Amino acid sequence: EAQVTQNPRYLITVTGKKLTVTCSQNMNHEYMSWYRQDPGLGLRQIYYSMNVEVTDKGDVPEGYKVSRKEKRNFPLILESPSPNQTSLYFCASKAWGTGGGRETQYFGPGTRLLVL
Amino acid sequence: AQSVTQLGSHVSVSEGALVLLRCNYSSSVPPYLFWYVQYPNQGLQLLLKYTSAATLVKGINGFEAEFKKSETSFHLTKPSAHMSDAAEYFCAVKYGGSQGNLIFGKGTKLSVKP
């Protein structure tokens, strides 16, 4: 089954304790992206990657890191989490460049993070 | 900056009534347009998308949307609401062809009353 998976689904942590949220897709997609969803703000892009070893900042990259060493994986790293990073996080992927921009983006189930 | 606006953060309809969720984009160049649905405790799922073919786009679960360039709109409709339609709906736009990223609206939460 074609899917985007994220782990963990729920996470409670404390300020300053480094954490990683994993994201994996099995559709051989070039493009992957991370979003955060906050009430009343919709989804905002954190980082995206157009292919292996190619990453770029989205609209709200502060406090986050990413890496893309393999095509299927795109982990989100919070080096020193703070309470304002409490949010619902989504990973997404899509094919790149074959449809001129009209490709559908597929989303993971989300990771709910609480930073105390 | 290019943006997308969803009018109404909450919409409530009765079961069987028309559903109308509004979305307007800001650009003189028509972008690609998408509607996503998010059911409680789930990720986003594509409902439909406009990619410059037919202006009336049919999606899953009986939803459709019409692209109106003169109004810079892409409103989502369903003739008869069902209880299972209760969810949050996001309009998204993509500018810049293959290079651009998806820009999401703030979402509209749809409630369906019995």
C-alpha cells in the first residue's frame, strides 16, 4: 500500500531535550516536506526537499533541522525543543517535475508533539 | 505575497443541506488549486484538484469545485451534506509550476447537524 508513515504519532517531551520525528514514504517520490498545523493558522511549511541531499527552508524553519540522506526518509529534528513548538506535524511527499506542478501531495497521519 | 483565503473558520449545515466552502486566491496568474479534507485525528486527504483542464472539477465523496478566474475563486460544494462529511477542509494553491510549494488556507471546520 502506498503510504507516508510517521513515528512517533504522539510525543510528550521537555524543553531542551533533542528529539527526532521520522518520516518514510514507499512511493519513490522525489519531493518531501514537513508542515506544522496550529489552530487558526492552517498548515505552514517548515522544510522541504526536492531530492536526496537537497533541502530548503519553508515558511517557519526556525528551531528545526532536516536531512535527506535517502530518498524514502526525511526526518525532522528538534535540537532544543521549546513550548512554542507544541503542534501537530505532518510529513508529505509527491512526485517531482513530471506534472509541471499539478502532482498530488500525500500526507502522513501526523505527529502530535507536546513540549513542556 | 501570494496567498489563499478561506472565508469562515467554521461552517455548520443540516444533514441534506447544501455545503458551500469558500476559497479565494490572490494572483493574476491562475495557479493549481487543491482541496484537502482532514477527518478527526487523521492526516490530509486529497478531495480534488484543478490543473487548468475543465473548470468544474469533481472529486471524491460527491464534492465538486468550480474554478472562476474572474472571481479568483475555487469554492467547494456538495449538494447534500452527510454526517460523515464533518471534518476540516483546506484549500491550497500552488504557484510557480514545478518549482513552487503548496500554500494552504487556514481551514474551514464543517459541522453537520442531524
